[in-house]
Amino acid sequence: MMGESIEEGIEYELRVDAKGAHGEGIGRIGEITVFIQNAKTRIGNKYKVKITKLHRTFAYAELSDNSGKYVGNGSLLDLTITA
């Protein structure tokens, strides 16, 4: 991934390597550190994210795969209702 360029508005797959002080997921795309805002993520898991703001050495992103709901511990709940 070295030298990979990223762009705002584009989706990427990102592995969460750490958690920030406010619970945001932190990962890297090439040389860029990416903070996943407003998301409950688990360290070690991969997520599809959309870059929302790009700076020279870091970026902010949000989850782009809204197939479920995340709860306090980061677990993904299947909320499919069947009749």
C-alpha cells in the first residue's frame, strides 16, 4: 500500500488498528492515518469506510457499510425482522 493516494468521497476497506480517546477507530491507508468518526468499531476488524475529510498526513472517514447497527461494545447486531 505504500505510496497509495486516497481521495475524499471514495470508499476504501480499512482495518482498525487502535481506538481513539473518544472511541473512534484508527487505521491506515498507505501513509495516511484514518480516523473513523461516530462509529463503534473493533480493533482487528475490517470495515468499508468513506473518506470525508483529507489532510496531508491524516484523514477522517465514516462507515459506509450500514448493513447493521453497532452497539456499545462494537458488536454488530443483525436487525433483520422476519415475519
